[in-house]
Amino acid sequence: MRKSLVAGNWKMYKTPRESIEFVKVLKDSVKVYSDRDILICPPFTSLVPVSDILKGTPIKLGAQNVFFEEEGAFTGEISTRMLKDTGVSYIICGHSERRNIFMETDEIVNKKVKKIISSGITAILCVGEKLEEREKGNTFNVIERQIEKCLEGIKDTAGVVIAYEPVWAIGTGKNATPEQAEEVHSFIRGLIEKLFGKDFAEKILILYGGSVKPENIDSLMAQKDIDGVLVGGASLKLESFLRIIDYKK
Ligand code: PEP
């Protein structure tokens, strides 16, 4: 039985003060579940104050990005060591916004995944096809290429969570149907089995992301291979994030 994960990706929203206000209420309102973990990934500037508030609560802390070097002359970048020191236990990598706006390639994402897991942090590896790739019938090829390249040279998936995020569903209000998502999730689990063996395929968490909201969370979580969600917009509002955390299977 896999423990599910409900993760909020705040992207470039909320100042430290706004983040503090939000998590203070979140920690007092959230229900504790033994079958699911809760994670928030605020902007870097909010990590330290949010981490202090989350101490002793069941809510985990994650970062949205990292550089793959340990330290050095890399202006504007941040390392796993710096993030770990703030209390981060997850880092998102390969998000489509990083791939498309900041030109991150599978090779760069692969270096990041390796650095994250060797630092003892869980990597949330995002993969997903663009609309034109889906329309041309290339969804599985794209996902397979991204997973194979981003996990190249990694011996097992113990420190990896995969987030399937169809690019056409991110921030558009247009989510994949539960059946469309399940089809890809089941393909990903099969691919992990092929690459790393049955045991890792059974254990790995595969999250869905792309316009998750209170109205669709229950039907998404009812799917066999959907082990949780990565939520952007709807994680910024307390009421909607709480309802998503409170999903019913
Ligand atoms: C995301 O940022 O990973 C995401 C899925 O965003 P949204 O939920 O807003 O589509």
C-alpha cells in the first residue's frame, strides 16, 4: 500500500509574510491522515520562516528548484546543501515551466535528480507532453524519453517521485480526465518496472499535476496508479488546498 502525497507548488507567488500567514492557518486547520503526506513548496525566500512554523507538524517542506553543483561561482543559484539546511526534504525538478521558460534539458534535469538524491532529498521529477505531442500520438514516446534520460545512471528509484503533468493541463483549468491520467500513470509504472524492476515499480509514487482542484480531486485519486497530486494554483488558497488534502477515495 503506497502512502499518497498531496504537494502544493506555489511557483512565484507569496512573499515571506504572506507565506507565514498561510502556513500558520494551514497547520491549525489540516487533518492528520495516516495514508497521505502533505507537502508545500514555497519560493526560496519563504523556506526558512515557513520551516520554523512547520516544525512538529505533519506538513513537509519542499523547494521548487536547485542547481546541481555543491557550491561555487554560480550567481543566483542555490544548492541542495543550502536547501537541506532549511529543512527541505523534497525538491521539484524538470517542471515544464523550467524546461520551457528556462530551457532546462533532460540532461540538466538528470544532473539535478542525481544531485538531489545523493543529498538524501527526494526528487519530484516532472514529466509531461505538450498538446501537439499528444495530438500527434506521441505522448508515450515523450514520457518514455523524459524518464529514461532524466533517470539515466540512477541505480534505483528509492529517492524519486514522478509527477505526470501534461503541459496542456498546467495552469489552464483544463485537467486530463481521470482515465487519460490513469493511462499514462500505468504506462509510467510499467516503464519503471522495465528499468528498475517490479519492487521499485510497486513502491514509486506517481503524482498527477495539471489543474487539480476540489472538483476533480476525488475522481483523480480514485484511479489505481494515481498516488497523489502536484497542485499549483489551487494550493495558493487555503480552502481549496484543504479540500484537496481531504480527498475521498
Ligand atoms: C504545477 O505547477 O505543477 C501545476 C500543476 O499547476 P496548476 O495546478 O495550476 O495547473
